[in-house]
Amino acid sequence: MKRYFIHNAFFRLLTPLVYGVMAYLLVLLINNHVSQLNDFFSSQEVYVFIVLMYLSLESMRAVIVLLDKFLPERYLPVRVPVQFIITTLLSVGLVFLGLHLYFKYGVGFSMSGVQTLIFLILFTVTALLYNILYFSNHYLQKENTLKLSIEKQQQEVLEAEMVEFKNDVNPELLYESLESLITLMYRDVEQAEEYIDCLASAYRYVLSNRHKELVPVATELEAAKNLVKLLNEKHFGQLRLESSLEAAELDAMLIPGSLPIIIESLVRNTIISRFEPMIIRCYWEDDYITIQSKLNDRLLQHPNTELAMNRLQRSYSLYSDLTLIKVKAYEENYIKLPVIRVAEEITTY
């Protein structure tokens, strides 16, 4: 059950007390003057009004609880008039039954036509106010739920954008490059300047292409070579990227950052020593661009590798029916990127 205001225990206990006394005073004022209130005020009648108000409000609440089960949210246009009619008839009927018993056995005579009309109007208005309170609470809760849902979605989008931006910026590569640059500056200033240019080019490529959907393979290959230059300073120049892609194949399209992400993942998950270079080959195979390297895995996988590959897999699933393939066979690592073909529109004049 949703926590509507009418289901609150304090509301159910206090409202009939306060509203019953106010309703009794209102009936006295309708039939008499203010100066006559002390003469006609009766504590017994106040108790009767309070009991009748409990009976009226609780009967309407019981109807609402039942309608919540049998007429849920999708039937709301029908429920509004149905709820008002049923709650009014039931509450007014029970109140008139209680009044009839009170007047017959407590007072000794029946109600007059004027009294009947007053009570009818009073408890019909009570039913109307009770239903207005319920539906206003319902729509307020619905609006708040919608706002919370929108805020949650915005928060998730913002968090996703922050994670994506963090992955694009690649702080680990940045820190490693700066550390390599510090050591390089003491050894060779000119080479340090070239390294700075290489680092700037790598991050310029990331930031300038982060909003593009597709880029040519040639552009990706240049970014990958730039990345290898950055990583080579840490790995003693033991990294080599070899490409056998032809000119026509370089015009194919890839998602920005695909080759650098894959090459960095291979490097970070491979044992590289001074005595054994790591050669990464890039070539065309069917509808894939294959990145191949020797299998020499580290004992522990780099924590960001799986996340990066999953991001690539989801991205390529939006553009191609072919999936990103990862294979380890014959002491070799194979990662295959599906080539994205962009259909050109032919316009006839």
C-alpha cells in the first residue's frame, strides 16, 4: 500500500476529533446565533459527531483501499467518479443510519427535513474534501516520483559521462607519460620535446574525436603509432607496430579510439622484457581488422581491460552485425575489429 496521507495513524486519530467538533459547531451556528452557543452546546452531541466522523472517514478509507486493489493506476479516469460516488453514498448512508439510531433512541424523535438537508450537505462536502485530499496526495506523489526518476536518470547519465570522460582522458597513461618525460628531460632535452609533442598529439586526438561516430582506419592507425611511441619510453623501445593494410583498406571506418584501446590493453596485459620485443601486427582479414601479438600474459589482468573491451563491444554492436572477437590460439593473441561500412546515398538528377 502506498503511504498516502489518509493512511497515516495520526491523521486517522486526530482528524475526526478536530473535524467532528468543528462540524458540530457549524451545525449550531446554522440553526442559532453565536450568543446562543452556550445554551445549546451539548457534550453528548459532540461525542456523537466525533463518532459519526470516525465512521464516515474510516468507511471512505476502506473503499479506497479496496479500489486500490481492483482499480489500479491505469483505470484512474474511471476511478475518480466511481470513488467519489461510492465513498459519498456509503459514508452518508452510514452517518444517516447512525443519526437515525441516535435520534430514535437517544433523543426520542426523528430528524426534521431541515436537519436532514444540513447533515446531507455537511457529509457530502466531507466526502468531497476527503477525496480531494486523497487525489491531491496521489498526484503530488506521482509528480514527486516522476521528478525523482528524472533526477536519477540525469545522475546516471552524468555518472556515465564522467566515467566515459575519465576513460577517454586515460589518467594512467597520462601519469606514466609524465613520469617518463621527467626522466627523459634529464637525459635528452630534444627527445623530451618530441615526447611532449607526441603526448599532446595523443590527447588532442582523443579530445577532438570523442564526439565523432566514425573515423578512417588511417587516422586510427596514426593514433595507435603515436601511442606506441609513448609506451615505448617505459618499455625500453621494445614495442613495434607493424601494419600490412593497403591504401584502399585504410579508407574503411572504425569507432574512434578502437586501435589505441586494444593496443594499450595488449601491452598492459603482456609481459615485456628488454630481451624480447613485443611486435603487434595489424592486417585485414575478411571483414575484420585483426590485431595480433604474441601470447605472454601477465599473471593478473589489468583492471580496466575488461571494462574497455566491453565498451568497445557495445559500441560496435550499434553499427555492425559482426561482433568484436577475442581469440587466444597457437601462442598468439588475436583481437578482430569489425569494419564498419558506410552506405553512400546515390542521388539521381
